[in-house]
Amino acid sequence: MTTIDDLYYGNLHPCDRDIVRGSRTDRLLRLLCKNEESLTATLTEQQKETFLKFKNCQDELTSITEREAFKIGFTLATRIMVEVIDGLETVEEA
């Protein structure tokens, strides 16, 4: 099966990431959760609802930003591949 086939059939998940225990990402995620729990413990129900809406908007914005960064990176990689292929043709002609 080709990479394109794997992507089409859902065998590849370019956005999935593993978080390594003890890594900076792991520590930041744990701190984020701890601080969120501390904050929400002090909020009223109305404030919790507002905070949840805020988090949902932030998550959506992050998703859009990550998708755009992925597309930009993919486009850049494609341009690099085209330049390499053009360079190979130039080398073969010499």
C-alpha cells in the first residue's frame, strides 16, 4: 500500500503525537491541568460555563493554527523536493 493509500484509509494520522513522560510537553500539560483544576474550583457555575466556552474557542483556534502550519510545512517540503529534482536533472545533464 502506498503512503497516499494509507492516508486515505486512515492508517496514517499526521496530527497524532506521543507525549513522552517527563518531557517538557508532559510537564507543561500536567501543570496546565493542575492550574485549570485550581482555577475552576474557585469559579461559580456561570463562570465555569464562560471558561468552558473560552477553552473551546481556544481549542478551535489552536486547531486552525496547527492545520495551517501543517499545510505551510507540506507546501515548503514539496517545493524543496521540486528543487532537488530540478537539481538532479541539471547534474545528470552535466
